[in-house]
Amino acid sequence: MKSLIIAITLAAVTVGLTPHSHAAVLLPGFDSETLAANDDSSTGLVNIGFANPINFFGTNYSQLFVNNNGNVTFNAAARTFTPFGLAGVTVPIIAAFFADVDTRGLGSGLTQYGNGTVNGHAAFGITWRDVGYYSSHIDKLNTFQLLLIDRNDRLAGDFDIQFNYDKIQWETGDASNGSGGIGGTSAGAGYSNGLSGVDNVSSELTGSRVPGSFLDGGPDALVSNSNAGRAGVYFYEVRSGNITELKVTLTPAGAVAAGAQWQVDGGSFQSSGTSVSVSPGSHTVTFAPAAGFVTPASQSVTAVSNQTTSLVVNYFPVSGNISVEQPADTLLTSGSSTVDFGSLNAGGSKTLSFTVRNPGSLNLTNLSLLVIGANRAEFSGGIIARA
């Protein structure tokens, strides 16, 4: 037996999304060791301290370098102070805030690191609390944190990466063409396997190296955005050495301004252009309503291991007024209508007819009639679009 549901989307419905506070996103601890006040220095090799080495893109590491300029690296320390695209680094890197941190100014905090736990899992973390920028400036201060969380409960070598942001007041040092901590070549954040060309696997947070983006109040402010459902928190799962991400871009800009967002597998709603760490395989992407736009139908997308799978989805504007009659006397004047075709024996046939009327004074555009459910490709007749 087959069943068919005809769904007609008529108008967008607004929903209230409560913003998360970024208060107290930094986790306590992870401060047993301190990197002395410096500009562009690094630690020597530091033990991560997990029961098993972490597997980062196929290489196992039990040690790393803590670099003052907002990142950790493997194989070699990194003292570069002007950020550049992480696809161009020559060592594996995880960067929470790659920029010219300078802790020499009187009143600047220091880079601290150490071990602790996160949700019962062993963790290694670095905290940059109230740190200044080059050259010894303290008029603006940043506070952020990078955590590596052991997940050998899943598989030996698995771990999570977490970035926490509490305050981002500056984005650039003087030597990176900044002025007063602003402009020039601004900060980046993300990760890279350190390989070149087609072998490179890397990802950066939206707003990397775009002046003004990461700052508090900026369009991609680190303290008020997220890919993890809590403002100021960014999260990546590293499984079998790989990081698999899904990135969804929503258009047009008017829909984004009206509240268009997306979620994967019923998780937290995300902003347009955000990348979310997912497992390889099939996932369902659904969308939040945006006032004045038709909410797109949910979509199935297959995330490819060790890649960022991208999806672009368009919201169509609502025009005019609409009412639907199906069959006989069911009338709908707003929202969306679901018409159950019922069951159909193999080899049988059935016809469902209905009328769509536009009693308003404006022309109706972008009407979408969707056929959803199993065996939908076998149904025909009067179909504008199939889901």
C-alpha cells in the first residue's frame, strides 16, 4: 500500500528564538601552568595528558605547543603574529583566536594552560584571560579559551575541540596594519591538518580575517554566535581523525534579517553560513520561519567524511492572500494545509482534486505544491513541485 500527503505552504509563521547569554562560557581551571609575559613566544612540547594520544587527521599526538598568539600546533611551535588563511599553514593547527596577542603590557593577563575535566571527560585547555595586543596595548582586552576533550569512550584517539569566547574587544596588532586594535589583517579561527594543495583539510569560522566581524557587536561576533546552541561556544567532533562539517547558507539577505535559520537533525538553530560538526552520512535539515517568507521544506543531505558539505537554500517571499479548498468544504486562509491522499492498493488509482483561490488584491507568487512520502515519484497530475 502507498500513501500520499499533499502539502501546500501558504504563509510564514514567526517564532521567537531566545538568545543565549554568553556569561560564564569559560570553564574554570586549565590554568595550572603559565606562559610568562611575552610577544610571539610559545611553550616547549607540553603533554596533553590523555590515556591515549589524540588522532588528528590520521596522526597521533600526545604533546603539543601552546602558542601565545591564540592557537596550539603540533610538530613545531608557531610564532607568526599576522593571521592568514589556515589552508596555508605548514603545521597542524587548532586556532581559537589567531592574532597578535601581546601579554607584556602592565595589566594584561597571561596565557595559562593545564588539565581538567569537561562533562566527566579528561580535557586539556588553554585560557587567554584579559590579554592585550601588540605593541603592549591594554586599552582593549580579550578573553577566550581552547579546549581539547578526550572522547576515547567512543574510540581511542577520538576527541572534541571547543572554543569559548567571553570578550573580544580587539582584533589586530599594530604590526598587522591595525590601529587601536582594529582593522588591518584581523583575527582568524579554525583548524588545519597542515598539508598543502589538495591534501589540505581546513575550516575557519565565518568572519575570519574580515575586520570588525569577530568583535563584540560585530556581524559575526564570537561572543554572541555559536555552532553549538550556546552563544560564545563553538564545537567540533574529531572522530577517527576526521572532522566532518555541514554548512548551510540561507538567501536572500532579507529572509536572514527576518529570522531565517536552520537546524540539523532537530538540534539547535544556526545562523546562515554557520558550519556544524556532524557525523558522516545522511542528515535532515529543517528551517525556521521568517516573517514574510515561505518556509522551505526540510531537506536530506549527505555529509561526506573529512569534508565540509555545503547547502544553499532560498526562502521565497510571500505575496498576496491565499485560500485553499480541498475536496468539498475544507477552507484554509493562512498557514499551511496538509491534505492526506489516503492509502492506495498496488495497481490501483485515485484522484484528488482541489482549488487554490487568491481573494487578495496582490498577485500570488511562488506557490509551492509538494508531494511527500514514499513512492512519491509515481504520482502525477497537477504537481507543481515534488519534495
